Amino acid sequence: MSNLAIHGGDPVAPDGLATDWPRFGDAEREALLEVLDRGTWCAAPYLFDDRRTSTVARFEDAWAEYIGTDHATAVPNGTQALELAFRAIGLDPGDEVIVPAVTFIASATAVVLANGVPRFVDVDPDTYQLDPAAVEDAITDRTAAIEVVHYGGYPAEMDALREIADEHDLYLVEDAAEAHGTAWRGQRVGSLGDVGCFSFQQGKALSCGEGGAVTYNDSTLGDRIHSYARLGRTPDGGRYEHRVPAGNFRLSEFLGGLLLAQLDRLPAQTAVRAENGRRLADRVEQIAGLSTLPDDARITDRGYYFYFLKFDPVAWPVERDSFREALGAEGIPCHTAHNDPVYTHPAFESIDERLLYDNPIDYGTVSCPVAERIYETEVVALSKDFLLDAHNVELVATALEKLAANRDDLAA
Ligand SMILES: Cc1ncc(COP(=O)(O)O)c(C=O)c1O
């Protein structure tokens, strides 16, 4: 019998991986206390004589600068960032938005919340990102927008997708909730489409517990974003002038302060994760039956939310889930990211019929074979936090190499 931990041997990482997150210190404490002591906890502009004293306003400026857009608007979470983006581009009932089959539910539900109809499209088997050829095939005269998700932090094929969007006169919305710091040809994601959407939820690379932002350049779109985020007010209108029915998507001043402090840490953390991700990929590529998402010279910076391993079932005597169990036994926690293609959730069976009009989408019959295969048999995902510590890379690589060296015993 082998020394695999799943068979009673010593695990490679008996204490698991060091994954402390979020990381914070005096800067965050001071930022929170400063807001507390100032006594203005709400970010409404009419509470500030000078906009620059609002932490949320300062964060919006700093985030726009970091992403490379003219503007950013902070919101309470990533789901509302997406809803706001789709409300701002203006979907009529029956308008379709192309959504990748591989993503978190919010990418799709936000479309429905803004009166749109998600049309699910398969992903590229190499990159796990929206497949441009499948997008072309899915465009109908109802299509209003393409939503790209930079899934796990790896960028979508932005050259081709921007071209398709321009050619068909469609909005391009980026769900960059998982891709803080990722850059394509030197431009950060969130600045490549018409609107970029971010989440600052606890697990994200920039976090304030719950938060989000939209990023954009176009000022007409910006006026609409302002109105839909701020109870229908206009940027230059009065406090009690409301031009559209809209929600209140405002972030608190405490979270603005926390985000400013966390943003100072983001570039260095992104660089460490990218370097450790590269080092792990070099080790993984030596193991028959495992691989990672491909290198691409156009990816000039790499943020992470998930580290994806591709498990080739043909090269192993067990199936992916037994492999995951064996890796877990070695002390390396892993999962399958979001488990199932997003269209399999019952949420879409109950879309209000008034939105669909005569729309032919029957969600019960949607099938995206690549997405299904990825989730069923291929993906082994590690959450990003281990990447901040080089020793974790050694532990993960050693555990994978151990499973490979004992692969015949896995089935025993
Ligand atoms: C791809 C993607 N989109 C949207 C969201 C929604 O963000 P939030 O949880 O802040 O609402 C998430 C969050 O997990 C996500 O991963």
C-alpha cells in the first residue's frame, strides 16, 4: 500500500495551507476610526462641502485611476454593480444578453433583475472563458449586450469579443468581480468594455466585506448609472429631484475608508499571487494528466480568484472527485468552483413571462457541453488565498507530485 494520506499515510500538509484573508493592520483600523470620529457615516454628496473629504468619493477616484477609466461608482456589492450596469445600458423586455455558462449565478440573475433575458453560451475549453465563435452563433435580433466574465481572474478573449460587440453594435459589459488587477495588453480588465463591474465581497482580491463598483468612461452612460444608483437623482440635480424610479445603491463611508486602505495593498498582493501562480504552473506542467490555464502574451497582469487545475480523466486511474478527495487528504483544500453550469439553476425556469414575450429560450433544454464537462470531470479549483504564501506553492506542488508518483495506488 502506498503512503498516500487517503490510505493512512502522512499528509504533505498536516496543518493545511496558510490562507489568512483578509489581511489588514493599523491603516484599516485608523481608516475606520477616522470615519467614526468624523460622524459622517453616509456618503451622500449633500453631506459634504468638499467632495474630497468623502472616503467613498476618494475611493471612486482611486479605483477609476487603478482600473484606467474616467469614472467609478461604488455600490454595496457586485450583484448590484451588474444590475446597475444592465439598467444603465437600458434593456427592453425581451432583450437578450449573452452570458457565459461558466460563472457565478449573479452574472446571470443581474440581467433578469434589469429586465433582460440571459442567453447562455459555452466557453473555450482551453481558457474556461466565453468562446467568441459561440457568441457569434448566439447573436439574434434580440441581442442587446455581451457580458464577459473574467472567470477565476483569467481574462476573456477581449480582442475578439470587442470586435464582435462593435460589429453588431452591442454593449460589452465586463463582470470583473473575480479579476482585480488582471490586465489585457496593458489595460486592466474593467476598462475594456463599456462598463466594468467589480465585487469587494470578503473573498475577493480587494475586499471590504461587502461592496462593489462599476467603472466606465462614457458620460451619458455615467449619468444613467448615477440616476439608477442614487434614487433617480441626476448628477447636477437637487436632493429631491428624481427622474427615474431607482434604488439606493450607496456604500457607507466606513467601507470607503476600508477600501482605500486595502487598495494600497492590492498591487503588491497581485504581484505576489501572479509570481506564485507562475511558479506553481511550472511544476504542474511537469505532471502528466494535469495542466493549468494557458499562458498568453496578451495577458500582461494576472489577478486570481481561483487557481484552476485541469484534470485529464484519461491519464488517471480514478475520476476527478476521487482525485480531489486524495488531494484534500494531503491537506490541500480544493473544490470545483461553482459546481454546475449556471443555466442548470432553477432560478431561470421562473423568469417572469412578461420579460420573455415570445422569446424561445427554454432553459430546460440549454446545453453547453464544454461547461458541463469542465464541472463534471475536469476542474479542480483552489481558492486564491494560498497564493500569497510561497511555502503553500511548495506544499501544493509536492502534494500533486506525490499523487502523480503514486497514481496507480489511488484506485486501490
Ligand atoms: C463572477 C462573479 N460575479 C458577480 C459576483 C457577485 O458579487 P457579490 O457577491 O459582491 O454580490 C461574484 C461574487 O462572488 C462573482 O464571482
